Amino acid sequence: MALSRKALSAMGIEAAQVDQIIEMHSETVNGLKEQITALEADVQKYKPDAEKLPGVQKELDELKSSVDKDKESSATEYQQLKDEYDKYKAEQEQKEARAAKEKAYTELLKDMNVSEKGIAQILKWQGVDGIELDDAGKLKDAKAVRAAVKEDWSDYIQTTETKGAETNTPPAGSGGTTMTKKEIMAVKDAKARQKLISENVELFGQTE
């Protein structure tokens, strides 16, 4: 039911009070109208921006998607580079470890008087996979390693022997020979035969 003077009078409200109520109601309505007008003005003001919001949101979504892809691509590239570096580092460490083993093993073989050819053969066919080094870079259990070399590669271990002059081979310049008088006389070349006779005069001072 609309608020009117007639309705208020029908409710038994005195005329003076009716005027006050109507006046107050009018002020409230006018205030609400002003607020509505202001809101409508704000709507018109921000309407262009509001209409742009869907496009702006789309751009934001596309930008976010692009950033996410870049992050994913960068992460993948980083992981690939890291994997390659880790692989290279492991290979280098393996090479360095093998080189250190070969050096230590070679020193032991030289100390055992293994020939150069023998060292090359041992490193080629046996390798150093079974060799272990301690923290100081020395061979672990060197005694056992030496024993294994003596057992498996003894043919390559050089030995030094001191031999005296053989009695049947006189030292150079002694004038002796292993030829007999008969063999010397059988030499057909006269000069060569005469040279042998002069070098072995003791044979010709005796009779057969």
C-alpha cells in the first residue's frame, strides 16, 4: 500500500502528524533517488572499462600461459644442462681415477723390474679395474698385487745375472779360438789360414 495522506488519515493519524510523516517520507525518497542517480552515473563512468574487462582478462590469461610455458621450457633446459654437466663431471672423475690407478700400478710394475713391453701388455689385457687406491693415492694391499703379477706375468719380469767368461770362448784379444789345428789347416784362403795359425801358435807347437 502506497504511503499517502488518505491512507494515513484512514489510520486515524492527526493531520499535523500526517504532514510530518509525508515530509519525512519525501526526504527519504529524494535521498534514495539521489543515490540511485549517483550510482547510475558511476555505472556510465566505468561502463567502458567494464566492457574491456573480458578482453583484458583474456590477455592476462594468455600472458600467464606464456609465462608458464617459458618457466617449463627454462626448467627443462636447465635440467638438460645439469644432466649433461653431471655426466661430463662423472666421466672426468672416472678418467682421473683410472689415470691415478694406472700411474700407481705402473710404478709398482717398474719397481718389480717388469719390462716396458710387459707393462704395456699388462695394462692392455688386465687393466686396472681390480686395483684400488687408498686416500694417499697408493695401491691398497700392494703385497697381494705383487704376488699376482709374479704368478700371472712372470715372463715379463726381467732378471739380471752375472756370468763369468766361458772357458771354451776366450775373451777378445786373448788370441785363442775354438778351432782345432785340423780345422785351421782346412781353411782354403791362405791369408785367413795364416792369420788363424798366428793366433793359435800353441796348437802348431804340438804334434797330433
